[in-house]
Amino acid sequence: MYFDSFASFIEMGGHGPYVWACYAIAVLVVVFNVWSPLRIRKNFIVDMKRRLRREAK
């Protein structure tokens, strides 16, 4: 699709709000899918360190 200006690109022929909302939701899902396992891994490591320290005493 060819757009005359950046404004018409943002508008997407009147469908801009829907298109950009879908892009925003997709980006949020991807960010959550990357962030969630990292957070779970960090919490697991912290818990294991805490457990090892407690068992060492």
C-alpha cells in the first residue's frame, strides 16, 4: 500500500486506530512473553539461594 504522507500512513485509510491498537497489543504480548520467564527464573534463583543458605546453617 502506498501512502502520500506520514499522516496518511498513521491514519491507514481511516483504520489507523484499529491497526495501531492491534500492533500495540501484539507488542505487549511479546514483551510479556519475554519478561515473564525472566522474572520466574530470577525468583527461582533467589529462592534456591535462600534455601541453600538455610540448609547450610
